Amino acid sequence: MLERHEIEALLTLAEELHFGRTAERLHVSTARISQTIAKLERRVGVPLFDRTSRRVELTEAGRRLDERLRPAWEQITAAFEEAVAAGRGLTGTLRVAFVGAAGGQLLAGAAEVFRGRHPDCDVRLREAQMADLMPWLRDGETDLALGTFPIDEPGIATGPVLVSEARMLAVPVGHPFARRSSVSLEDLARAPLLQLPGTLPESLRLDRTPHATPSGRPIAHGPSAATFNEALTLIGAGRGVFPVGAQARRYYARPDVAYVPFGDAPPLRWGLLWRADNATARVLAFAEAARDLLNPEPDAVRSS
């Protein structure tokens, strides 16, 4: 196999036809270039260059090797440069997924801040269903996703909490819970609890749809819902109840579903997710823009 410095020496000398200029371009000594070319010629078995005191010329074998090797090396170099640009650059397209109307509104604001800072990078927002979020991230269909925490999943990185909201219980409008001013986590043992899709991390499913109440009382499992609207339809049909964020009252008001506040549940926390091996400059810059939009630093406010 050829090493990088050998390929560069051969192709550069084929262009310059001068050992001194080749050495200058590659920032090495002339002796190093001579040694490298001599080593290549021993491996090939024939001279690649004719040298005299006045000139350097490619031999027929050297010309054929240059013609075959140069296009391949240019493709390798271009591919590597593209990979570096994608990882470090702030150009191109960033794909960001969200679930639900509130998430879309939040990301639209973050995208506006991001575009103001990085006008050469386009942001494409795409709505995902609950069951799609993690597969899209893992399969590379999206670069980031806005989701609820906790997310404890191998290979998935999480940003800071962007939004916290009160946790509520979505119940059928005719259910006794609907006439109450609040419910408790212990009340989950008194109604079937709809289940999140199995594609979501176990850490999230245990938080939103636990198997037991804090005191250990078992919670009956209701049917699984792949989308949020599917969950609300099942609730309205009396098939179960489901914990939601307070924003559901505004964005998902329905005549067959009531939203009752929890009196003892922690808030729902929202943040950005991305693949740990895809923490590019674009991804991190968008996470920073979202953070600054929702939790601006005093200095950032003064400078804007």
C-alpha cells in the first residue's frame, strides 16, 4: 500500500518536474523527496522519472501511474474535505424534528435565531410522530429532535432543559377525574394508563407510563398509541388516561377529553436530542441558539 506522503511526492513531482519546487510545496527537504521517489521506484521495479542535471521527466511507467493515481487521489481528498466541512462547517442543511404543535412553534423560533447567526446554513423543520422520533435520529433522517426527558439511551446525546411545564392527566370528559381540580400519582392506579410506543427509550416510558404508583400500587396498562392524536382519540373513547404537558390544553382542546393538573408530579422537561456521533458544529450551534432563545444570558440580551 502507498502511504500519503509517497502519493503526494509522486503527484507533485509529476506536476513540477523539479525536486526543489516539489520539496517547497510539500514543506520537506529535497533529499526527502529524492529518497521517497527512489523507494517507490524500487517497489515498482522500474524508473518513474528520468533525471539529468538539467531536467526531470516522467518515464512511460511514471506517466501511466500518474494518470491512474491522480483522479483517485483527488476523489479521496475531496471526500475527506467534504467530511471535514460537514463536521466543522456552518453551511449546508440542518434537519430538525419535533412532535406536536408546541414543539414546532418552539423550534421555529430557535431556527430564526440560528439563521440570523448562520445565514449560510438552512434549517428544515419536520414533524415526527412519537413512534418515529428515535428511529429517525438513529437512521440519520434528522440531525436533531425536540423531545421530552429523561432520555437515557446509548449513543444519544441530550442538550440542556429548554422548557419545563406542569404535568397534567388527560382523561375522558365523562370520567370522575374530570370533575376534580387535581389528581395525584396514586390516582393512576384507578384507570388504565395508555402506553408509549416501544420505539421510545425505556427511561422515557417508565417516567411517563410507570408500572406502579409511588406507594407501589400496580397501574393497569391500556393500549399503546403511536401518535399523540391517536392517544387523545383513545382517551376520548374511554380506553384509558395519559400524562401530558400543560400545553396540551391550548393546542389540543377536544370536547371528549379533559386535562386535570397533577398535584404531586414533577414537571415535564423538554430538550434537544442528537446522535452522539453526529455532534457537528451545526448541531451544537442550533442547540446553543435554542438555549439562548428560551434562556437568554444577560450579556446576550444587552448585545442584541
